[in-house]
Amino acid sequence: MEEGCLTNLRTLIVGGCPSLTTLSLSIKHLTALENLIIEDCEELSLTDKEENQDLKLSLRLMKFDNLPKLEVLPQWLQASANTLQHLEIADCSYFTALPEWLPHLKSLQTLRIKYCPLFSSLPEGMQDLTALREFQIEDCPKLSRKCREEVIHKIAHVPNIDFDDDFDEDSGS
């Protein structure tokens, strides 16, 4: 991507790219980017590369959908710590946990994790997400009931909490 090109782009959707293995983040030049949706990219893992380290993003919405190789959130998402309002992770079969830096996302209003069968833990500091208004976990059977119970009092300030009851009773022991 040529520098200076598309600098006013506000929404970028990367989808239906079954062979895509890396996301060359020339998007560092997309300083106006607010919405980034990455979906249906079966080979994309988003593991951090050197080129992703100096991003100056101000994302408001980030959605990962049907990325089987995504295991953890990419570090570059922290560049939007003061602006990110909506985060959704759906149908990522190897996604295991939210990062310890998640509570630094001070503007986060909506957090949804759906259909992630290996997702099993929530980070400390969830109570620091004071802007959070909706927290949804659906079809994440490895997230134990114990983990849910430990977190629920820390996010009591969240008006809309939706945990489904599909929890593995034994995974918390």
C-alpha cells in the first residue's frame, strides 16, 4: 500500500481470504481507521511481527470472526487502548484467553466472546473496565463455572452481563 493512500479510510473489512497467513499492517498509515473486521481467514494467526510494533491506531470497533488459528489477541491492539469501544471474538476455535493487558482498554463498552471452545480464562483487573456496558460469553464450554463466579462480582457495575450456561463443571477444579 502506498504511503498517504487511503488515509481517510474509516472501516476496513478483511474477509474470505482462506490462504492469507499474515496481515501486512501497512494499515499504520490508516490513521483515521475506526472499524477493523477480520473474518473467514482460516490460515491467519495474527501473531505479532516486527512491522506491527509502531502502529498508531485509534480503533473503535475490532471484530475477529472465524479465524481458527487465532490463539491470543495481537499486541498491536493495545495501540487503541484509549479508543476501542467494541471488541468481539467469535468462532475462533483455538482462542484460549484474554490478555492481561485487556483492563487497559479504558473505553471498552462492549466485549463479546462467542463460539470459542478452548477459551478458558479471564484476566485479573476486569473491574478496571469501568466503561463496560455489555459483557457476553456464549458457547465457551472450557470457561469454568468457578472462573465465571470469581469474575462476576468484579464486573457487577456492568449493566448487561450475559453468560450462557454451557460451562464445563470440571474445568475449574
